[in-house]
Amino acid sequence: MTQLLISFCNVFPRGLALGIYDYEQEKFGWIDSSIVNENILGIDGMSFNNKKYYVITQISEGGISGLAVMNDDLKLEKNYNLVETIDAHSLISYDGGFLVTNTGKNGIVKITLENDVDSIKETEFWKYDDTGNDTVHVNSLAMIGNSIFVSLFGTKLSNGWRDVKTGKIIDTSTNTIISENLYQPHSLTVIDKTLYWLESGTGTIHRYSQNKGHEIFLELGGYLRGMAFDKKYLYVASSGHRRKSRSSGVTNIYRFSSKEESRSWIYKINKKNGSFERKELTPYGIEIYDLLLLEKKYDMSRFENPITQRLWKYEDIYSNLIEKTMYIDHSFRSIIREYVHKAEWEKALVPIEQILNRSEDAELEYLLAFILQSKKQMPDRSLEYYGLALKHGFDEFWIRYNRGQLYATLGNFDLAIMDLERALILHPSDENISKLISDIKNNMNNNLSHLN
């Protein structure tokens, strides 16, 4: 029975970033997202050492990363924030601590767990260059003997990483290039002193050994990233296209030509002959980052239905969003109403105009019409927005009451009386409306007498 620890990155809903997948039973379970917090963006590299699991966490935008430590029952023991390491992607055990990719600075950092278990030490171990930011995208690590290998994308282009095809695998101990001109290499893995990696952009598995040199092992297609193994099989993850750029936050638009481009899979590959099968993980997450073979078997019945958990998470986020939006909306409207009450027309107009340029809003349409009427400007636009406010459901009385007076000032007495009489029906005890109607009718009679 094969069980895999699976990490997801760029996750939504937030918090669902780490799961267990039983390959044979095809059962999945979410691990408690409180290993960091409810808003975790994702989990990247993973490692197992001394009966503990170590995972790189995406804490917040801008490459803020952390290191979480879990016991072999997958319960959180420690959670560290990384200070010197920016946008960490991968980690391996090294010299009593870890080596971690310092992706945001084109290098590798050594992490030492201090005697005081609540602190860690981060020291520079290797760097590709002195640029100090992510220009080549160092993203995974592996160690054979005393040699530390890294994978990187190559120099970033002006339009981002999508078309960069100058990736490399480098032996940092000698700064020797093992392979180059790769299309987004990831997931360096050592199996029997042979170095494996995934060329994500071409959906290809590569390997390298001193005896055989570099060779392509298998081409699967899809965006491959995340690799684990046991005695007989390789397990490789394939992800759907990233919906939003991790660095810029810009939404990517894709026209999918096949299901592989929009779905996620786990491949089970025979290491000897390359034969394989696959199973789909799309319902749990589109973008897989890493795989790790679990050291012991877990009872999958301990996990609730993962789809239900995800739906509940969506509902919680939606409810919180509605609550926050209502609070912000109430506060925002209170400020605008205060501006109108104080006749600070220009202060009120700016936010009202900005919102109405993007969406409909009955109250703001009414206030815009009222402000223009009060300023005695653009009566046609004022009439237009009174009409929109009425159409979209604002209090009919106030629209009729104010629009009736506006019609009267424009000399449209019939329309004025029509609006005001409707307002009087809505508020029959309002003596002021009766007086307004009487005054308008007197003006109409006087105008007729003058013409005669």
C-alpha cells in the first residue's frame, strides 16, 4: 500500500495545501492547515528526517516563507519564519540541519536548528550570482556524496518565465553544468546514486549518473513537478497551468487544448521499463508542487470527506467575505452620507463616480442625482440618475419628491406634478408636498393667464 504526502502551491481556498493520498485505495485526506495558519498560500518542498516531516510553507505574498516541523503523526511541533531566505522552494537534510533554495536571491541557504528549539540560524551556502533577486529561479536541491546539485530556469525574460528555455542542472561543489537548455527543470531526486529531474515545460523525466551520463528516461507530457519513489516505482505529479502568477499576481489566461493542461495527475512508473499508469487528483488541487513517500501507513478513515471539507472551506471564506464587505460597505456609505449631509458635494462625488463607473448602485445613483440638483449643475444627468435609482430599487418617495422639484425648476410642470402626486400617495400626511403641488399649479395658472 503506497501513501504519498502531497503539497499544493498557490492554493484556493487558502489553507488546503497538504494532503495524504493512498494510491491503491484512491483515497485522499487533508492534513490540518493549522500547521501554519488558516491563510496559508501553499507548501513547496518537503523532507523526512529523524522521524519528523519538514515542509517549506508559503506564508504570504512577496516570497515570505517558513519552515514547519511535524511529528510522524503529522501533528505540528514547530513553525519557523524564514528571515534571510526569500521564496524558498526546496530543502534537503544536510550536516545536522538543512539546505534550502533561496529562490528570491538566486542561491542556497544553510539552516541550522539552534539548541534553543524556538530559533533557527540562516547562513548563505552558495549563490549563482550577486544580483540579489530572483533572475534565474533556483528551485530544487539534491545531494550525492559531497556534491550539492541545483536546478534553475535560466535568465528571466522581460515577459516573465513562460518562454525561458535555458534551464540548467549545476553541481555547485564544482560549478559544473550537468545539463543545460532545459525548459523549466524541477524536482531533483537521487535514486541509487543516479540524479533524476523533471523538465516541466516538456513533460520529460531526465536522469544523470557518472557511468551513463545524461539521458532522457521517459516523456509523459503535462507540466511535471513533484517526484517520489520506492523500490520498484517512481511517482510523478503533473499539474494544470498556474491560474495566477506567483510573483506578479497577474491572472494567466489559457485556452486548454487537452485535459492534461487543466487537470492534475499522479503517475506510477516502473523504474526498469518505464511502463506507467496514472490517477487523477484534480478535485483536490490543480497545482502540485512536491511528493514525498510516507514512512508509515495512516488510517485513511481518520480523514473526513475531502471534497466536503473543501466546500465547507469555500463557504467559510464566502461568509467571511460577505461579512467584511457589509461592514466596509456600511462604513463607506456612512462617510458619503455625512459628506452629503454637510453639503461637501465634491468630497462625496469622487468616490460615488468611481463606483458607478464600475457597477450599478441604487443609493449612490440617487445621491449623485441629488448632489447635481443641489449644485444646480447638469440637470439632464441628474434626471438620468434619478431614473436609474428608481429602476434599481431606491426609496421611491425620495426620488419622486426631489425629481418633482427638479422638473418644476426646469419648467416641466406636468412631470413635476406627476412625481409629487405620486410622492403624496406614498406619504399622504406630508403637508409640504401638498403645498409644493399647489404652488406649481398656481405657477401654471399664472403662466396661462399671462399668455392670455
